[in-house]
Amino acid sequence: MSNLVEHLYKDHHHWLYTWLYKKMQNRQYAEDLAQDTFVRILKKKTPITPLEPRAFLLTIAKGMVSNFYRHQKVEKSYLEFIATLPEEHAPDPATQVILLEVIIELDLRLNGLEHIVKQAFLLTQLEGYTQAETAKRLNISISTVQRHIVKALHQCCFIEFI
């Protein structure tokens, strides 16, 4: 563990955990997200020296809380969808776990893109709409649909997330 992260952890872990616990009202979630905050810092390729350590940690933790709740929402929607499938069409439990992980990763990668970019991508790639159908549905040109798809694909395939 780098000296900086070690000092951040020793000096601020309990404070961060307490903040997360107050925010989430769940000891396990708070523990996990506090730990994940420091893991995220450790994974950064360039060393950081924050001037305001608590503000720095809070910025990371807030993003992680937001991601956590978004993931819960995605998981709930996914499980509700799976429950509507006839038993013979429902994926086995192992496949369900893999699919959920892929859906959450896709959601994370598409997060931050403009809504219309996500719509164009999801309509063409998941819903099976043609580019022309997508253009008509979104009231944009086919070339704009193509640009949106390229932008979303770039976000999905080439942007590294920590």
C-alpha cells in the first residue's frame, strides 16, 4: 500500500465509514463502500496528493454510493424481467449472474452519455431496430444515429474504468 493511501486510510477510514453508514443506514454496505473507495484510489495509475483528503474521499464515495443505488435499480429491473419469463426460457442461475454483471457493466459504461446517445445505441444494439427505424423514432438523421452508435461503442469498448 502506498504511503499516501496508508495515511489516508489510517486518518480517514473511520470518518468515511461513519459518513457512509449515516447515508446508507446499512453497516455492511458502508463497510464495503468505504473499503472500495480506498481500493479505487489504489488502482489509480497516477499517484494523487489531495489538498483536502476528506473532500477527495467524499467525492469518490458519493460516486460509489450513486453507482451502488443505480446497480440495485438495474438488478431489481433485471430480476423483475426474469420473473416474467416462462420457466423454459429463463436462464439458469449461473447465466443469470453473468448476465446481470454484463448489464451492470454496460450501464456503468453508458452512464454519462447523453440520453439520446444511449437511446440510439440501445435501440439498435439491444432492441434490434434498424438505424433508419431508430432515426425515425428519435426524430434524428441516420448519420446522427451512426455517430451516436460510434460514440457509445467507443465508451463501451475503449474507455478504461477504475
